[in-house]
Amino acid sequence: MSRLGGGVRICAALAAVTAAAGAVRAAPFEEQVLRLPFAVAQDPVPVRLSSKAQRDIAVFGEDERGHLRMAIFSPLAAGGWPSEPTRVVALPDDVVAYDVGEAPGGVEAFYFLTPRTVVRWEPEKGAVRVAEATSIHRARPPGSLPEVDFLRDVDGDGDLDLFLPDFDGDRVARAAGGAFESPALLPIPADVQRSQDRWSSSPRLSYSPLKVELRDVTFDGQIDAVVLQKGELRIYPGRAGRFADTPVRVTLPMELGEPPGRDEMSEVDQRNHTWTYLLRIDDFDGDGVVDLFTQTVRSAGVFDKRHTLALHRGRREGASIAFSAEPSTRIESTVVVGEPVIEDIDRDGKLDVALGSVDFGLGALVSALLTGTIDVDLSVHRMGPDARFEEPPSVREEVTIGVDLTSGRTKIPLAQLADVDGDGRKDLLIGEGTTAIRVYRGTEGERSFAAAPSRYETALPGNGGLAKIADLDGDGREDVLLRYGKLDEPGLDRTVRALVSR
């Protein structure tokens, strides 16, 4: 892994070590190509539909008439999966979303959402209605079937219950006898955004559910519903899977708003403007109390922006929670690309942060114009024993994004964290364009990852985001599922590539 040492980047040495390592090490993956009767427009879904340790692989798509289909590749007795689907299931036209949950017998099943019902699908039984409930999800977007996280444990008993967002609040129902109890309303209405269409005198309304965290923040052993609303934390105390109608309000010692939208960034004067918003509510330091992780964007102009990621630690105050006004630790960065990855990378019980950043200045714009590329720094900031993020990061790696200014298409290389050797530590997977993966093994000590990677040649998608990490064969090692899109060769969008860790 290349690192900053004395201000010098050891690119040549890294290239030499990489080539040598790739020549002598065994390939880290076994590869299999799955072929579909339709184009794949969303991630494949690993799901354990039987008692076998190896998972089925399900893929959603539309046939030539626009009807929704589910192709299932069931595991073979000898290992692996057939190259063609084991079965293709025609799904009803009123299905609008899905989630994966439990089924009787200790296996998993698909739960499908329609505008008024929740249906569980099992290979042997087919579709079984398990709840009557409306939701904010009333129609399916063309070409895909969204995954919606509507199965959640609301009472801490380990079973997945129903937690379904609607316009007037969330429908909550505990699991009971293979179905769900009658839903109760948790009154957290959806957020309403009003925007004005320049071609119409009427305002345009859009609705989105507020993100609700289910955590014990009243320290009574019961799961509470927690939501950030109008700059304050609102806690709906829970008891046995039911929540109070009236929230306990916790004033925050910092102002939190919404991240800048694309429309807002184009309309406001970007000089001397600051946005601060919440990224995540979670227990980062492992002390049993949730913390607030925020991001601040400071803009001094179109080409002068700085980002700050900050942790405000939570503390117990009687039967409630409070947060520090000043962050206990922070990460200073240039423009952060996408969402930071927040995981326990080194298995120490604390959450670490990996992010991509780019120096979004005039130089980067000139580089894009002249070379069609933009360099992005990938860095890993582990949380130390003092509950502070390390600076400088233990890892810094540079990847190159390809920009086609004529078509507007951007090629982003693969960059993923996955435990491919099953030792509990995350490994770093970096794509070399669309031809190979470098695998840096997770290590103990000062470095997060080994300096010398293994190298595996394969056909990667032009968009590295089309990779899904999961343990496909139940051996404790995480594997990689690849799909393809508009940046790739014609026909590849009808295939899925499974890279199974050895």
C-alpha cells in the first residue's frame, strides 16, 4: 500500500512490489459467470432460501414487455451455481419493493411490498400474505425493484418485525407466528419538500420518510425510535415493540441541517457558505452510548471547498442522552467523494472511517480537460484507543477516475472493503481499471493493510460501484458479485460474475 513518507509517494516501488506479488501468489478468487434472460439493472441478492450453507443468488429484471421477473440460481451439490437460472419467477405487476427476512424453518425469504400488503415468497409455498398495511411506496420505478429496509427488530428479541414508512408515520408490527401483528402508527410524518417548476405556477411536492434509528437511548433495556427532526433529536421511548406517541426532545449543542442539494449548489452564491448535517447515529467508540457523526462543507467559492467529518460523543445523563458541543475528534479533508464508509475495519470494537477525496480546484478541472482523468485519494482513518481518529491516515491510496467530457460518462474504479480471508479484519480491494483487482490483506499494527497485494485479473465493470460484497458459500470469507452497465461492452449487462474467495 502506498503511503505518505517524508512527503514522497513511493509509486514506482509500489508498482514493482505489486507486479512481483501478483506473479508468485495464488489467485485469491474462483470465478463463475451467471447468464440472465434479461438485462440486470440492480445488484443481485444473495439469499439463503434453503438449509444449505451456500446461498442462492437472485436477480431482478424486466422482460421484453416490461414485466418484472426474478431469476434464481440455486447452489449445486458439488458447489457453485448453474450458469443458467434454476427458475425464473414472474412477479405480480403491483409489487413495488422487496426486503429479505426470516422464514419458518430457520431460512430466509423474500418479502414483497405492494401498495396495501406485505407478501412473503418461499420457493416451495409461493406467495403468502403476512400483513395488511399501506406505505409511502406506491409505485415501482421503471426497470428495477428497489430494496427497502422495512424488516427491522423493534423489540430486541432477534426477530425481524415490520417497520414500514408511510406519509403520516411509520407502520410498526411485531412478528407473530410466521406473520405480523396488526400495525400500529408511530407518528413520524414523511418529510415534505416543496420546489417550484419554472414552467409551472404550481409548487411541486416530494415526500421522503425520515430516517429512524432503533436504539436504546433511554438506558432502560428497551429499543427506542430516534429521529433527527427540525434540528433536534426526538426520542420515542419503546416498550415491547410499541413506541410512545409523544417524543422526548433532546436539544443538540450544534446546528444540523440538510446536505446541500444539486439545485441549491447551482443557485446560491458559493462564497462564505457552510452546511453541517448528520451522517450517522451510532456507537463509534464502543462505550454503549450512541454518538453523532457529522459532515461540514465550507465553501469559499466554486473551486475552494473543505470538508470536515466530526464525532460528537454521546454521554448518559440520567435517563436521557446528551452530546458534546465540540467534537472529540475530526477528519479534515478536501472534497469528499460519495458517502464515507463506516465499519470496524480492524475488529477492535470501534468504528473506523474510509473515504475518497479530491482536490476540487482549478488544477483538477484542467487535468480533466487535458487528460480526461481526476485523481482521488482513498484514505483510512482508524479510531484509536483514545477514541480519536488517526491523523495522518494509516493508509492513503490514489485511484484515477476517467471522465469523458463528450458523453459526460465517468469511469470509477472498484474500491471496496471485504474480509476475503475470513480472519475478521477487512481487506482492501482496488480495481486496476476494468482488468484486475489488487487485494491488500488487513493487518494488525500501525498499517491497516499489507503493503504487497495479491492481484487477480478479471473483467471489472466500468463503474466500480456495481460490486456487491457478501459471503456466498458460508465459509466465513466474503466474496464479490459483479454486474455491468452502460459503460461496459454490449451484452455484459445480461451477466453476473461471482468471485468466490479461496
